[in-house]
Amino acid sequence: MIGSIGQTKTQFFHFTDAASPLVLRCGEILEDFTLAYEMYGDLSKEHDNVILLFHALSASQHAAGHTGSVPGLTVQWDKECQAGWWDGFVGPGKALDTEKFCVICVNYLGGCYGSTGPSSENPATGKPYGSSFPRVAISDIVDSQIKLLDHLEINKLHAVVGSSLGGMMGLSLATRYPERVDKVVALASGIATSLLQRIHNLEQISAIEADGNFKGGNYYEGKTPERGLALARMIGHKAFISLNTLERRARKIVQGGIEKDNSWYALRTPIESYMLHQGQKFVRRFDANTYLRIMDAWQSFDLLGEAGFKDYAAMFARCKHQHYLIFTIDSDVCYYPDQQEDLAAAIAQGGIAPTRITVHSEKGHDSFLLEPNLYTPHLHFILENNTD
């Protein structure tokens, strides 16, 4: 029977190990860091029922249920944060059934929802890291979560599931730690950063860096770069939902009253108000430096290079025991359908036959957040059946 997770709580993993630190791809070393995570469902006695869920760009560790607050944050944990971002998918009887599985979701290293990131206090200075926080690659984020799995004595995952940018995280884990997972699910994702994504991401990066309050990332003692971050969100948001959905939301949600500060341009349409509203509300719950770190990880994503291979055939050949489920959204303009075609073709080079499902939706990229009924039967099949 389908049920709700109910009240949830963020937990914290504090890693400290000078003998075996986290060596980042940029060459810097982290001897200690914290990861914020949430767990739904019970660990089996053998610790073999775990699904590791990777979140998308601006989401958090809070995937299901209701978490009222998270201690120690430098951003607002508002109502949008309090509701689990994948609540329709995670819970008793749902796609990721917590009566059968233990689901773990972790806020990324470099994040701002409890994991160590640029807004965290640097123990060496007693002030936020700011610009001194190192560059973080997708492989680094995965490696930090591997250390959490080791701490929890989880040697092998039942599955990794990732949506959007999180799908790239799942691919990184599956190809770099093939012995630690059998089932891999990527929703609206890809095997590489596309040319259009690079352009969109650069626009967002430039918007933040051009804000006079950014100060190279060292803004925590003064005004934050709200304008730059709001503009970055607006640039990104237009690729997350279809234009038809955007227009409907604008008519229903925004009723005017949104103003542009210090501008001669007067807003004329609900679409303009809606987009500005999306940017303005985002800056209260997210950190600009974290946004830049995640954008940088996306821009620098190199699955082959991070796994130490020169071709997909050799890399995926050692993943032949794995079972892949790839979701395409036909109206997606963030990760276009051709990106899942490329992903499936790359996996096939290793002698694996991935399952690819095309979801027909008018909601664009955000369909994977909004329409659990379109995904649940397929997720049930791969997660709950013996696919050998």
C-alpha cells in the first residue's frame, strides 16, 4: 500500500582521516569534511538493500517526507526545501519502495544544505571558505559518498538512481566502482556535457561573477550576489520546463507585484513576472559559490578521463554484470533525447543492452519530478525483479 514517509531528519557524516584523505581531481586534499544525508527505510541485516539516490543541480539530501529544519545552514530552509523533492517516488509502495529498500540521498560535497562547501567555516581561519574552497569534480562528489557508504558498512548497493546531473553522478559511480552496484538508473541525463549545456552553464557562471557583490567569491561578510544568482537561475530555469507549462504556471502563480530594481524596463507579461519571481525566491535558499562549484563540476565532467579509460568499450566491458535503465523525456530541452541515445550507444559498446524508456510528457525536463506515474512501473520492474 502506498504511504507517506512522514517526518524526516537530516543526519551528518563527519569524515576525518589524515592517513587516507579525499584527494580531489584538482589535486587539493580534504582531510576532513561533512556530508548531510537522509535515509528512508530500514537497512537489511546484510546491508544489501540500499539504493543511493543522486539529486539534481539545486536539490538537497531531503528527497522524501517533511524535514522542518536543518541546523547550521547559511541559507534559508524554506517551505520548498521542507518538502521532499522526490516525495512522489520514495516511500512505502512507491517507485523506490521503503518497505523493501533503504534509500539514501546525500547533499553534494561543495553544497550548502549541510555538507561542507564554500559557505562552511574553514577550521584554519574560523571564517567561511569562500573562494578558497577547492574545485570539485563529479568524481570527487561520488568519492566523498563512497566514504559515507564505507562508514555505514555498505559494500554493495542494490542500485544507484540519478536524475539530470544526478544521472551523471550515478554513471560515475557505476563505471569507477563497478563492483559496488548492479543496477543503474539514469533519468533525463547524459554521458557527456552537451554543447548547448556548456553555453547555458557559462551564461549562468558569468551572471554570478558579473555581480558587483560577488567579490571573487568572498562576499559572506557583506551583501551577497543576489542579482547575479537570480539571473543565473532564470537562465537555467527556462530549460527545466516546457514553454507551455511555463505559460500556464505564470498565469496561475504570479499575480503581479514583482518589480525590477533600478531598471527603466517595466514588466509587461505574466511570463516576465514569473521568471523574475523564480530568480528572486531562489537566492534565499541557495548559495552562489555552491552554484558555481556544481556548474564547474558539470562543465568539467569527463566520464572516460575520471574512470581512467580512453574508450567506452573498455570502460563498460567491466560493467557487464550491471543492468541499465535510461529514461528519455520527449519534451526535454535541458538533456535532449539525443543525449540518452548517445548514452545508450556508449553502454552498448561494452556489450551491455540497456533498457531505454521514452516518457511522453508536456512538462519538459521537470517531468521526472512531477509525474511519478509515468516512471514508477519501469522503476518497480528493474528494482524489484531479478534481472539476471
